[in-house]
Amino acid sequence: MLVRRSLRLVGALALATVVAAGCASTDAADTGEVPTRVFAADNGDVTIPVDPQRVVATGYAVPALIEADANLVGISTWERGLAVMTPEDRATYDGLEKVAGAMAIDTNYEAVATVDPDLIVIGVPQPALVDIDMARLESIAPVVVIGPTVPAAWRELSRRQSDAAGRLDDFEASRAAYEDKAAGLREKYGDTLAGMKFGHLGAYGDTSTGTFQREFADSWGTNIAQDVGVEYPGEVQRKEGGSKDVAETPSLEMIPESFAEADAITYTVEPTGAIRPAVQQVLDSPLWQQLPAVQAGRVYPIQYSEAATYASAQRTLDSIDASFEGLTRP
């Protein structure tokens, strides 16, 4: 008797739910209204669709929303990230309409209007916004600005961009896979890395002026290695905003001072493993050869250092794992 009564109750509740859902769908269809919500963006609170169906993405929002399987209809070019995309994401990128170039000033407003977006996600740094006619974009569709700060902020940046596009579930699955892999590497190398101090040689020195790039914690070449347990002590002498808060470009004469206390050094290489001229110039320097870490053979290349999504960052983790196979303690 109790079982039958329970089943009748469940059936009644299910029927009520179906009826209510049907009424809601009918009401929405009758009014033609699209459900919206208020989203907190860098440009303030913006009313956007709950489930955007035609999204335009620019800048750092491009790889994040491709990875999150957002309903994209147009994107800016993103040449710098092509080498770290999966083959599937690269195919998606190639097939999408390009409505803007690599620079904010290269936005094609007519092309944006032609793809008829219901949401525009701008993923460029705040200083670059002066090159965008925001009023013109806002006349086409709601615009949310979610731009980068320091390089390590791609984690929160991509989460917010995915949220705006209604794709948090896809984002969370990608983040979980990355965090599982990073946790495995922390366990694998934890005992060896404990107490070690690292330095990082970046790839954006200027060979014409005789400078090199030293990257600290939360920079491009360091932030993913930090998830494995690598420690990069120190900080820039003068913070100038954005990536310049976590990296600096001193003259080559400063190599000994910059890396003298490093037990080990990581350095940036191309996704192919090739070495950029700005890095090769340092590796060829007699001052580099005299560093304790270099003489001890504790120097490790890192590929895919420009990864800015959880899927692409897994490739960075693979590179770190391969490079650290010969990791030794001082």
C-alpha cells in the first residue's frame, strides 16, 4: 500500500513538472522573450542571454570558448595559440568566420554585424580597449569585456568567459582533467622539488638591445610549472602592469645576478622544441655557462608555455614531465 501510494505521488509530481515546463515553454514562445541574466564583466554589469546561441569572441576568449564548445559564429584571429590547440580545436578555429584581427584595432564591425551575434565576448587587455568602438559593438549585441591581467590569470579568465557563454559544465570538465594530471606530477616530483629554487629564462628578450627576459612566479613560462610544485622566488624590480608585473628584461650583463641563487633553471622553447634567438643568445653567453645551475646540468626546457586554457595546458604539463625526467637535487 505504501509503495503504491509513493508511486502515485511520484507520478503526480512528474506530471505537474511536465505541465509546468510546457506552460513555461509556451509562455516563452508566445512572448518571444529570451531568458536573460546580469553578468559582472570588466565593463560593468551587462544583461546577456542565459544561453547564448550566436557568440562572437576575440582575443583570449577565442581559445577558451572554442575549448568550451560555445556556440561561436565569429572570432578574431589567434595565431599565437594555434600551436597549442588540439587538432579538433584547430579544425573548429579554421572553420569559423574571422571578424577581427590579432589586434583590437583590427575589428571588422561590419563582419561582426553580419554574423548576427546575441553576445560578444571581448578578451583583450584593458589598455587595448581604446582601439575598440564599444558603442558600435553594443549596438549590435550585448558586449562583455573579460580581459587578461597577469599571465597566470588565464584560469579565472577562461572560467568567466565560459560562464558568459553558458558553458561552465564544459569548462569544469576540462579543469578537472588538468588538475588531475598536475596532481600526479606533484606527487611524482614532489620529493625532488622540495626546497629547490628555480629561475626561468623567457623568450621575449630583445637581441638588438642585448637584453634577456627573466620570468618570475605567475608568468607565462612559470605558472603551469608552479602547479607541479616548482617554486620561482623573487619579483620584478619595477611593476608596470600586466605581464610586466611578473617579468622583466635586464641586460645580458645581469645574467649572473639574476640566476646566481637558482638551484635549477627552466627556459622557454617553441612548441616544436626550437629555440628562439632571444633565448639562444643567452644560452651562448659565457656568463650563462658560469651559472651554478648550468654547470650542474639542472637546466630544463618547457614547451607550450603560452597555453591559456586547461586543455592546452595539459600539453605544457606533458612537456614539463618529459623535461623533468632527469631532474636532480642540488
